[in-house]
Amino acid sequence: MWVTLQITFLTLGLGLVLALPISFGQVYGNKWIKAFIAGYEKVLRSIPELVILFLIFYGFPRIGVRFSPFVAVVLGLGFRSSAYQSQIFRGAINSVSSAQMRAARSLGMTNLKGFINVVLPQAVRIALPPWTNEFTIVLKDSSLAYALGVTELLRQGGYIIATKYEPMLIYLTVAAMYFIVTLIINRGLGSVEKRLAIPGFDVKETVR
Amino acid sequence: MERMWKIVVENWPKLLEGLGVTLEMTMIAVVIGFVIGVILAIARVYGNKLFYGISTAVIEVIRGTPLLVQLFILYYGLPPLGVNLSPFMAAIIGFAINSGCYQAEYLRGSIQSIADNQMKAARSLGMTKRQAILQVIMPQALRRVIPAWTNEFIYLLKYTSLAYIVGAPELMAQAKFIASRNFQFFEVYLVVAIIYLVVVLFFTKLFSMLEKKVEIPGLEWVR
Amino acid sequence: MSENRVVLRVENLKKSFGDKEVLKGVSFDMNEGETKVIIGPSGTGKSTLLSCINMLVTPDEGKIWLEEEEVTSAKNINRIRQEIGFVFQDFGLFNHLTALRNVMVGLTKVKKVEKEKARELAMKELKRVGLEREAKMYPAQLSGGQKQRVGIARALAMQPKIILFDEPTSALDPELIGEVLSVMKNLAESGMTMLVVTHEMGFARTVSDEIIFMEHGHIVEQSAPEEMFKNPKNPRTKEFLFKLNELYGE
Ligand SMILES: Nc1ncnc2c1ncn2[C@@H]1O[C@H](COP(=O)(O)OP(=O)(O)O)[C@@H](O)[C@H]1O
Ligand SMILES: [Mg+2]
């Protein structure tokens, strides 16, 4: 369980760190930056997570960098997550209408001031529900570390089964643990969402 | 590059076979998932307390747990209870149920985005609730949900790669088999990555053409 | 026109939402071929009253008859709804169907009229509201006035005994109101029985046989338009008419 949570948080953090500059580049960058980022997102979104993990695990040793399966998992899932998170942030920034920016400028704000004071507070609220969703996806995808031999929750379950032959019971328990964590994430971030809610500023939720 | 080409030339029947299984699993699971999704969505939106409760519980539990765990439950968990599924069957069932729950949620969002004046107008003509759902609500909800389904198809296509872990002979399994003989793991997976990329881009294009075809003015997509 | 055959009878209708009583005992009759206009401040229960008549909202107390049949105790309400047309403030057109299909769908799916026959009938009603050329358009491609005329055609196609209109022009831009009112005027003159919630006083004055003034879930006053406009009996009526007059500048 601990390993699973570690993978989840590290992945999410790496994804976040990468996604912020990527989404800014996509919104405010020049043509070349935009095209590069679009390609990066497209590729990472089109290849199965497992394949990304294998490519990183087997690919980096080729250029002389060697790391544990755990690090490979975090890198692989982190890259993948950055592609999704950047799309969430970009969508959020774009969905704050340009009229808002125009109004900010009309008050004498600079572009940066307008972004920080007007666009960002709205964008964060828009991005929160899909980001919560991405959080739970990363949690679930952390189970893919199983394939690289990392002893996370699912594999731990497998080891227990090897000693006591009760696969149904144990995998159901594993499922329940994932479910409870998902529930906690949803509830927790959901209450943040509520606390930030502004009357008349409704946010539509997207699934998966 | 050369090595990758060699891999393709030497192993194309295996890769093709694997891709075939991947696509087969994806399509079967999406179709069965569609049926499951429609039933769950209608139950969740229009059902009485009991149906609402059941469908909500199923959807939330499936969406709240990893697909891989679900596959393990089906493949490793069932045999001791006397139910033996082939890897292919276990994978298909797992994917179909999983996808069904996600499809149900897309569809629910779509149904709820349809103004309730539509239901009222239908009932005012003397339609039964069932007629109103079938004739008025569903045709709009299903159309609106197509882009979300495109996404779902792509997701499932990618997630079928998990099936190799329970031993279904799809693309990843073939890749592993090939790599275990020539030890060129990186090159083999790169080839597989490119295959997935091409297939995904192909379907994305295909679906966006389909979307245009069934588009109706004023019925914007729900994504 | 006035053979005095009662088409609709509403008797002591009551309805509460939670502990809020919206209709507090409303009674009136509609004779065949009559047009009655309901006016009154917003939140007074006018929409609720109309919705109760075809049981889209279930009343708590009171009785409703459509001709000889008691609506409030009907076993098959869907059959009765076919005979009560309803025109919505927000049109309620089915967005996935063309204008023609919108008019046909009640015929084919509810009345089980054969498709060709339904198309013929639907075209006839579209012609009646002046929209035969827009038959193939989707709602989103029509103007508000056109949408509402399709809504009227859809109600007409079912051959209802009465049509209920809930503020049919209040979602329309001012320049589009006229086309809808003139369709309604023609309908009234052709002998259709119509119950209309509207604040279009020109329509009320010239077309209706009687005006019903409602407030806080009661009928405060009902009388012929000349009577109502010339000497309203109740001071509340007077006040409301005065406000309307200020607003719309009759
Ligand atoms: N479905 C409902 N649930 C709760 N309250 C309602 C509902 N429909 C109407 N109301 C309340 O009933 C009152 C009368 O509404 P309505 O019939 O729409 O008035 P009108 O059409 O005269 O403006 C309003 O206060 C409204 O808020
Ligand atoms: Mg009203």
C-alpha cells in the first residue's frame, strides 16, 4: 500500500511539474513550441501506459542510465500524466473567456497581473474536478508497476496468495483498498471544490 | 532503426496476429460495454431507488478500482470457486464490465445535459415515460456522447495491453514473446509503440469523420 | 360559437410544493370554442395550474374534467394528454428532429398513425402555421418565432380538444411576437378551445372571450375583456392592470 501511494504521489507531482510549463507553452507559446507540445501529448496519449513503462525501463540503460523498476514506473507514469494534466490546465485557462482578460486590461492590469488575479482563480476552479479524476487514474495506473516487478499493492496481494491460497478474498481486499483510497481522494478534493465554489460559477465535470 | 525494421520483417505474422487479438478484444468489449452502459445509465437516471442504488454501486466500485485488479479477480479469483475462464474470456469480460461503467457515466452526463423540457414536452404529447426515453431522450443523448465514446474506445484499445499479464495472446504478449527470443526489448517495444500510435491515430480520424456525419445543428457534443 | 358545451371543468384545484401552497382552490369552466386568457404576477401559480390540467404536475386536491372524462382519476393519463395540447414558453421542441418530424412524432409514436398519413397531416399543420418551407430544418436553425409556431403545429397535429399555452411569446424577441400571436388569433377564430397564459394585452383584449386574473393561487376576478379593462371590480386587478399598462404601454 505504501509503495502504491508513493508511486501515486511522485507520479502526480512529476506530472504536475512538467504539465505547468507545458500548458503555458501550449497557450502562450509560439508556433513551434505549440507543435512540439501537441506532438508530445499526442504520442504519450496514444501509447498504452505499459508500453511507455517498458520503453523507459529498457530504453534508458541504452544511453547508460540505469535505474530501478520503481523509478522507471514513476518516470513513465509521470510523463504520461503530464500529457493529461497539461491538457486539463490548458482547457481550464482557455475556458476562461478572453473577455475576462480584456476586462482586466481595461482596469489597467498588465497581462501577468490579469492572469494571476483574474484568469488563474477561475482556471483553478475549472481544473479541479478533472484533476481529481486524474489523481484517481494515476492511483489505479500505479498497479501497472506490477508488470515491472515492483512490489506494490497488487503484487503484495499476489505474494500473500502464494502463502495462503485464497485469491478471491485477497484480490477483493486489494480492490477494496484501492476503492477506499479513491473514495478518500474524491471526497477530499470534492470538499476543496465546495469550499472554493462561487455562486453562478458552475463547473462541468468530465469523466475518465 | 535497422534493427527495428528487421524485427518487423522477421516477426510480422506474430505482430499482426497480436494486433488482431487486440482489436478483436477492444471491439467486442466496447460493444458489450455499450449494452451494459446503456442499461446502467438508464437505471441510474430514471430507475427507482433500488435500480439507482445497484447501478450507482456497480459503477462506482468498478471505476474506483484498477482494471488490472479486476482482471486478476476474474482470472485468478474465480477458478477456486469452480469457474474457469480462458485468459481471452477473462480479459473480455473484465474489459466489457469496466468499459460499460465508464460508458454509463458518459451517457449519464449526456442524458442529464438534455434539458428537462424535452421530457415534459414528450409527456405532454401523451408519450409514456418509456416512449419518451426511447424516442426523445436517448436519440439525443446517444448522439451527443459520440466524442466521449471515441475517447473510451481509444482508452480501451490501450488498456487491452493489460490482458497479456493474464496471458491473452494480444499485441503486448507477442512483443514479450519476440523480445524473449532476441533480447532486443527496447526495439521490440518501440515497434509496438509505433503500431499502437498508428492504430490510435487511425481510429481517432475515423471517429471524427463519423461525428461529422451524424451531426445535427444545435446538438453540440458532450466531451 | 358558444353552444355552451363544457370542454374543460376545473373544480377547487389545490397544489402545494412542500409547505408552500401554490394553488389554493381554483375553479373555472371552458366552453367549446372559447379562448380564455390568464394573467397575474409571476410566481402566482399560472404555470402550475396549466401543468395540473394535463397532469404533468399532480394536483393535491380538486377535480378536472375533460368533456365527460375525469382527468384527475384517469387510469390512462397518456391517452388524455393526447387530447390536451400544450405549448411551452421555451418551445420544448425535440432538438434531434426536424420541424416536420417534431410534428409527426406524436402521431406516429403515440397515436400509431401510419407514417405517410402522419407526414401528410403534419405538413398540413405546418402549412397552417406558415412553415411548410421550413419542414426540413432542425430547431436550432429556426428563429424563436418559427420554433414556437412548430410547437403550435405539433400540438395541433394531435387534434386536441383544447390547447394550453404557457406564456408562448415571453421568450421571444419583440419583433417575433406578432407572427406567433397571429397564428394563435387564427386558431381562436377557427373555433379551437384555448387557455392562454400571456401578458400580451392586445391579444387578450381582441381575441379572448374572458380574462382570468390570478394572484397568490386564487382567481381574483374573471370577466369579459371590455369589462375587465373598463371597470375592474377588485382593487388588486386594477393595480396589476395599471402596472402592465406602464410596462407595455398599451
Ligand atoms: N416543481 C416545483 N417544485 C417546487 N416549487 C415549485 C415547483 N414549480 C413551481 N414552484 C413554485 O410555485 C410557485 C408558482 O410557480 P408558477 O406556477 O411557475 O408561477 P407562474 O407561472 O404564475 O409564474 C412559485 O413560487 C414556484 O417557485
Ligand atoms: Mg409561469
